[in-house]
Amino acid sequence: MALSFMEEAGFAPMNILILNPPAEHTVIEYPNAEGEEYLESDDFGAFPPLGALYVLSHLEAHTRGHRLFFKDCVGERIRHADLPALIRDIQPDVVGITSFTISLIDVIKAARTVREIVPTAHICMGGHHPIAFPYEAAQLPEFDSIVVGEGEVAFTALVEALEQGNDITRITGVYTRESMAAWREANYRDQRFLGSVTVPPAYVDDLDALPFPNREYIRHIDYHSILGVSHRLATIISTRGCPYRCTFCDVPYKRYRRRSAASVADEVARCLAMGYREIHFYDDLFNVSPRKVVEFCDEVERRGLRFPWSFRGRTNTVTRESLERAKRAGCRLISFGVETGNDAGLEDLQKGTNIAQVEQVFRWCRELGILRVADFMIGLPTEKTEADIERNLEFALKIDPDYCQVAVLNLYPNTPLYDRAVEQGLVDPRRWKEWVLDPKPGFTVDHWEEFIPAARQMEIQRRSYRRFYFRPGYIVRSIFNIRSFYEFKIKVQGVLKLFR
């Protein structure tokens, strides 16, 4: 067989797989009486792992000749039992596995499958977990390297170094067990991240320089949101990071970076041309300022784009004008992190807003016809009795959003609330550190149990959902607001889950 030009030049094309592993052993956040998850992530929809897709798309744009593969096991419902056949078929030389700490068992299990079938493969872990626990992640024997930070440039450089036989530890953000050890006593801190990042991370300053995620790899998967209007949902990230310092939040990127409105509109247009019918902006914070929203709406209207869209936002960065412009440009729904129904609670969480602002913004949205989602949390340090929780939930009924999500406060490492809980002796700081080095099933997230046991908080959560959604007036309003069979089907599924 004749050699290709690249092979004659000494280039050996590699099979490179980016993998979002199955989700069969995710750490339980909200257990029911039997210790099983009451509400799971897929109860709220299925969303593409855009961070991993960005990494593969950057590699595709900056290298040539390699055979690239992308598998979203969650979106495609691929189980661990299915992975061996997939790995045998691809025979990857390099595997990048994206991760969250709560999915670490699945991440490690997927890496072991790769190692068993292709012992020589280079396995790299990226995503959120190496940012939250860089030293511990580097110790895991299943991985040859980890990426701390944003992976687009770093993973591309890793592939090039492996291809050329160069030292991978010279790449900013790429670490091995050996190279990580050198940073143990360095006392490094990076203000662009949460305090967990104690080694130089990979980082992208110019988001417009990144290629769009290549959705051809996921075009066959129907992603959706329980709050959406179509099974052809595209998610877009228009910014990265959040400059706010909410005490419960473990979003690692603290420096806020924006893409240009023209770049975002270009990506929207490409998604619509591919047949996507709805856009959800998956930013940690879309509306950092009214001006940012208006600039995007200007670009949408200038191009004559027509599509329904939604985003997650804050109430203290909203003006009526920005809402009017958003509605005119097609915005149908906004999710606001209300969190609690009193100013003392908001101050304790460092939300940077107050109840009066929340009420005003929800009135504006109702008047303009923008659907409102109110995200609440219960089990806060300021809630000392069940009556305190009830009063906060009364506020949810008062502002009467179109949808309400009620979470129990999770205490995650690298957050001020977690640190406070450790200081007060409410949680054992060794639990996470020990578990991430040898994760086993049965691990659960910590909750603030100074006043109310976690089991009781879960009962109140379930009762709160039923109290909100089973109101006769709300049911009638919801029925009349249904605009498609898809919406009807999704709402029926949601009701059944609340009965479950």
C-alpha cells in the first residue's frame, strides 16, 4: 500500500477521542428517603458538553491529518457496558475525558476501560475537576496528564507534543503526577480563578479567537430543556466567568470575558442554518450589564434573525429598557437566581441585590410577556427554623414566576459557605480530599445542618415543588400558555416526576 504524503514525511496520524463519560454513579445531591436522587440533572433537560466540544473544535482547526472523534455518552445514552465496543472500534491514541468532581467515579471508570482495551493510549483529564482539585487529580493513576483551566489551546499543544515526542510538562496548564509535585510548596495564586487553582492554569483571553463548537459531531443528538419549546435546542456560550462572589458558588472562572455581539450572532445564524430552532445562552452570567444585552439585541435585529432564546441572569443588572429590547429580539424566558425571600439572606449570600429589585424585575417581565424562572435555595444559614423556610417560599408565591426551581443548599469545597461550615464544625474537610483520591459509591454532598437535618430539608423541597406547581390557578394558566405538542409532552413528564 502506498504511503500518504504525511506518512512519508514522518507524520503518523492519530485517533483522538474527546469523551463525556456516562453518568451512572454521580454523587447524590438531593436524596429521598431511600437514599436515591430525588431530582436528577436530566430531569431538567439534556445539554451538550460545550466545553469539551470547544476543545475538539480548536484541535480540528489548528491541526491536520488526525482522525477526531467526539462522544457525549450522556446525550447519546451510552452506558459503561457499551464503552468497550466503542473504544475497540475507535482504537484511540489520545483520549481527553471531561469531568466534574461529582462525576469522578464515572470519569475514572471510563479511563480504566480505555486503558484495558488500548494500553498505550495517552489519557488526559480536563474539565472542572482538575481545577477544583489539581493536586489530587494529578495523583490518579488512570491518567497520564491533566489540564488545569481552559483546555482549547492546552490540549492542542498536548497533541502536538505527543506527536513530536516533546515534553508535555512545558505546556501551560498541562500537568503529570511528577510535574504537579513541584508546585506543592509554591504558594501560587491566580486571581482569575477561585482559590483552588494553585498552579499556572491554561487560559483564553480572546474568546473571539476560538472557533465555534463544531456541532456536526452532535447534530444527531436531540438536546432539550424542560423549559424549552423544541427538541432542537442549541446552547451557546457568549461569555466566560462571573465577577460576582456569591458565597455558595463554585464557578471557577472569576474574570468576566465577553465575545463580540457579531461573533455571537454569527454562531446563532450558523445554528439556525443547521436546523436548530431554539437558543439557550448557557453563560454563568449573560446579562452582566444592560448594555451587553442591548448590543446583542442590536446585532440580532440588524440581521433580521428570528428565533426564541433564553438565558440565566441577575436581577441587579436589569433595566426595563434592556428587557424591552430583549423581548423585541425574541427573548422568551429568563432564569433568575432569586435564592431566598428576604434581604438578610441575600446579604449573607452576597448576591448584590435585594427583594425590592427582585419584585420590580419580575413585574417588568410579566408586563412585557417574558417568562420568568425563579431559582430558590433552602437550608441556608439564615434559615433557623422551618417557619423561616416557609416564609421564603411564600415570597416565591408572591412574585408568582412561570416556573420555580427549589434546590437544597449544597456545600462545595472552594466556596466561602463551605469554609464557614468547616470552621463551625458542621462538615469534615477531609471527606472530599479523601474521596477524590479513591472515589467510591455512596458519597453524598454536604448540606448546612446546623438547625434543620438534611433529610428534613429534602422533604421540604419535595413539598415545596408540589405546593407551587399543583395550585389550581397555576395549572389553568400553564395549560393556556402551551404553544406546542413538545411543550405539552415536557410538562406532562414534569408533573409525573413531581408525583414520583
